Amino acid sequence: MRAWPRFTPRQIVLRLAGRLGAATILLWALVGMGIRWEFVGDSPAQVRDLFGRMFPPDWAFAGEIVGPLIQTINIATLGTTLAILLSIPVAFLAARNTTYNRATYALGRLVMSVSRSVDSLIWALIFIIVVGPGSLAGALAVAVRSVGFVSKLFAEGIEEIDRGQVEAITATGAGRFKVLLYGIVPQIRPVFAGVTIYRWDINIRESTVLGIVGAGGIGFVLNTAILGLEWSRVGLILLVILGVVVVSEAISAYLRRRVA
């Protein structure tokens, strides 16, 4: 019985060429990184030494990180709140069924791209120059970084609404604002709530490192401990950060189930 080939000879050659091309690119990238392989070979011993210095943690230092930890949560919460307020108009501009014209649609998409293309640490450095070091710079960095993510999901939710409800309210002679308030907002409220909670969870994690560049929070204490080679304190701070992330993930999952 004649076997049926899955690919033609031409397809086989193209697939092989694609794999060879991908392997070549990866090899070129690896060579171009300038890796010091002698350091890589010594890394297991360095990891053992580092963990030996970090554990057991310095539990006596726990009281000193309560304030920065609360500040970190405040940065994430305030940043998320600002992001939601900024994202709502951007989302309506970037949704095809609610934008005014092509220009406003392009403007909304541009804001999304700019926000998402710059990392939160870079935004923090920018806002440190603008408003000075501290938690305010961190909250602004979190907010601006979150706008692209939040507004994109908001816009997708707006585009998926049931047009029948909107047309029914429009048929009553309602103006644009009332159509928005009674025809669109009720449909997208669950999406908005779910995205808000999910982004807050993400921002908790991002806020833990903003202090490394001077934007407040527990990251500042972590950076100070690392620079001072106080590894037992570093171990404690990392455990606390892990605990906060786990708790925020649990809270986020619970709240998302409640609003679903």
C-alpha cells in the first residue's frame, strides 16, 4: 500500500531551511552576547554561597520593612486607580464602535503602544526627574505603564458588546452620553472589574522593584541591603516579597471569581 506523504518535497525543504535559519539566528545571538563561560561554570558554587549568606534570614530586621511594604501596596493601589481613570477615555477612543473617526482611533492606539513599549523602571526614572524620588514617582510610573494594558483590554471588551442594546436605547432618542451610560457601560462593567483586579495584582509585583531606582517601596530597602552586602536581610526581604505576591494572587483570584 502506497504511503501518503504529509508534506511535498518542496515543503520539506522549506521547513528544513526555516529550522536551520532559526538555529543560525539563535547561535548568532548567543555568540554576540559575549558570555564569559568561566563565570557560568562557577555559578553553582556562587549560588550555594549566596543562599548560605541569605539564610537564615535576619528576622530582627522585620520591623524595619513594614513601612516600605505598606508603601509598596499603596503605590500599586494608587497607580492602578490612576491607570483606570486614564484608560477609560483611551479605551473608548481605541474601540472601533465608539471612536469618533480614524484620527481618534489612531490616537488611542498610539497611547496604548507608547505606554506598553516603555518598561515601568524607565517610567520610574522619568518621573523621578519630574517629581523627585519617592513613592509618588513610583505610583505615576505604575499608572502610565498600566494604561496600555488596561485600555487595550477595555477596548476589546467595548468592541464585543451587544449592539442590539445600544440600538434600542438609540431608538428612544437618547443622546450619545446616555447611550454610553445605559447601553455600553452596563455591558462592560464585569470586564472593567476583572481587568482592574488583574492589573492590581500585576502592579503589586512591579511595585516591589521600583525602589531599586529610587521610586519608593520595599525595593529601596532591598537595594540598600544588597549594596551593603547584608545578605541575611536580603533573604528576609525576598521572603516577604514572595509572601506579598502569593497573597495578592490569592486575593486577585478570589475577587475575579466574585465579579465573573
